Amino acid sequence: MTRRQINLYSPRSRTPVSPRQTRSRPLLHRARLVIPITQPPIEDGAVVVADGRILDVGPFPLIRRQWPEASARDHDETALLPTLVNGHAHLDLSALAGQIHSKKGMAEWIRSLLAAREQLDEDDLQKARALARDSLRAFGTGIVGDITSSEIHPGGKFNEVVITQTFVEVFGLHCQSLEVAIDQLPPGTRKSLANNQENVSLAAHAPYTTSATLLRQVKEWGTARDKIVSIHAAESEEEILFLNSGRGPLRDLLEERGHEPDRWEVPGCGTITYLDRLGFLDSHTLCVHAVQLSEEELPILRRSGAGVCLCPRSNLFIGHGLPPVQQLLEAQIPCSIGTDSLASNTDLNLFEEMTVLMEECSIHPDAVLTMATLNGARNLGMASQYGSLEKGKRWLAIRVAATDSEGIVAAGRQGALEWVS
Ligand SMILES: [Zn+2]
């Protein structure tokens, strides 16, 4: 007798009804290790799926008994885990791979990037963007937080397999109106913002390129629409020097580019303090980098509820050193992981970022996997649907040729993974 029959003839059955309302026959995925993220890894685990939704997760023998009608797929000696979330990338800059000098500091990196970008045409950009998307997919990333100021592709997604949360970037050191900043964007992007398109939000570039008024207006825009807004924050010593004194290499760069840095009102404090004063920080803010934090700023960040996206290899590439990851995690600040762009990284393999966090910052493999999945989804506002293998969430998962957390990261670096459908 199947469970469907039991339900029909036994009205007092405690079997939940909702999973049976799915149109497709449930499929049971069994693997040596299931990594739900929101609960400890399950040896000999199983996930039941139908119509793209997770119906159940648990130990295989128990799940098999509870779902006798489900067809089964055995993934043998592998680990099943949710898709990775790359919390911060600039796919538009992918054509700059290998062209920018490393370890010369922030101002010099920006100079080098602007010069190289002028040499590229639209065709180069499109090809590199497509390759970058394929590369994300090849290394198990199914969701990306992408910063852009160019045209947004229809639907806010590059294709069906890499879900994109787009942050449209605005800046202007003396700009006093978000409307004016948005007016400078391509027409399709303006339309996406005007239509309040799902998965499209705003980012302020950085505190040293965006006026206080514009920062406030970006935050107000996000709050009115219940959207997460993003900013590059506390990335370099040069940034902190400029915010404190109005001097240094970033001032010189802004002067060179005609942005009149001496007209800017110097806040005289660190980035997090400044953003907090402006009301920019709350649970719907994503601060990218957070390398340069003073002791007083950690509690400010924690109280605000803002998320942080760490991009450790980008920080090393430009020469900033690494963020205070242990302190951020101890302060229970939700930290996700991003690759940043190929202008400051060698590839878009999130497992490589995890390796740096494990080896250079002594972060446990379970913690880095949480950062690369659930925290990534949380910081992009997608945790109700993605980021873990939990009942009710969408089924977007990979299998990796490994049987423990550390092995998952090591195998993922090598691309020893497959998508599971
Ligand atoms: Zn960035």
C-alpha cells in the first residue's frame, strides 16, 4: 500500500498533505554526505525533491521509509550541498582578466583599470561576460551578486542557471540627486529600476566617490522598496586616510580625474562610522570588503545588522591585506564571500576564496561553507528560497567528490563537482 492510499483511507493520518500536492513524482537523492548547512552534515543522507522544491531532508534509511513512492538516485561517495553564492562580482570587468597590475594599492589599481577598460569594445565585454558566467557555473556557483552600471539583460538574469542579483552602481562625489545619477545609466537599466524589477537594486560605489546626499538617497531608495543596497566599504588604508584627512593617493586620483576632491566635506572618521552617521547601515545593507575596521567600528557594524561580503583574494591582489575575519565572525556579523572582478582576481572559483579563509585566517571549513551558501543568500536577500537544503526551499544543488567539509573545499578547487538536477 502506498502512502497516497494511506492518506486517502486514513483521515487521521499525521502525514503532511502539502508535499503530496506536487505534480511530479518525488525524487529521492541519496549521497554519502548531505550538507544541509542549517543542520550538521548527515552521513548517508537523503533529500526528497519535486517540482524544483525540497520536500524532505534527513538520514537515508528514515527518508526512504517515509517516501516509499519516490524514485531514487544514488550519488554514491559524494557530498550534496546547496549551490554556492558569489556575493560580489563585476562580470562587466571580466575582459580585464590578466591586464591589471597587482599589489600597487587602490589608487594605482583604479588608474590601471580605467586605462585598460578604455581599450575594450562591446564585443570583448560580451564575450568575456559569457565566459565568466560559464566559469561561475563550472565551479558550483548558481547565484551571483553582480555590480554593473551597463545595460541589464532582460529578466535580470544572464541565463537560467546563474541567478543574478544585480546591483546598479551609482556614484558622484558632488552629485546631489539620485535622479540625476540614474539618468546617466543606459535606458534598459533605468527602466528596470523604474519598474522595480525583482533582483535589481542599487549600489553606491564607495564613500570616496559618492556624496553624502547620494549615499542617503540610495539608502532611502532601498528602504522604500525593501531592497538590499550595497557599497564597497573600508577596503583600503588609502580610503580611510582620505575619509579622515581628505589627503593621500585617492585624493590625487580624484583630482586627476577632475572630481575636485578639495570641495568635498571631509568626514574625519573611518568608513563604518561615516556610513553609520549617514543612516546607511541596517540589515538591508551589504558592505563589501570590510578590511579596515577600527575596534570601535566592529560593534557599530554588529548593531546595524548589516551584512559583509569578504573578497579575500581581491584584497591580496590589490595589496590591502586580509579582513579581520575571526573578529567579524565572533561579532556574529553575517559574512558572505565574493570573488570581486577578474580585474583583481585570477578566476571566479569561490572554493579558492574559501581556501584562503581556511589557510590564512584559520576559519573552519564548515564555517566557510556556510559563508559561501546561506550567508551569501542572506546578504543578497534570497535566504527564503536558497542557501541551504531545507524543506520548502528551491532545489539548486551540486555534488562534490568528497566525504567531509575540508575535502569538499579541496575537491571544489579542482572543479571535481557536478550539478544535480
Ligand atoms: Zn567590487
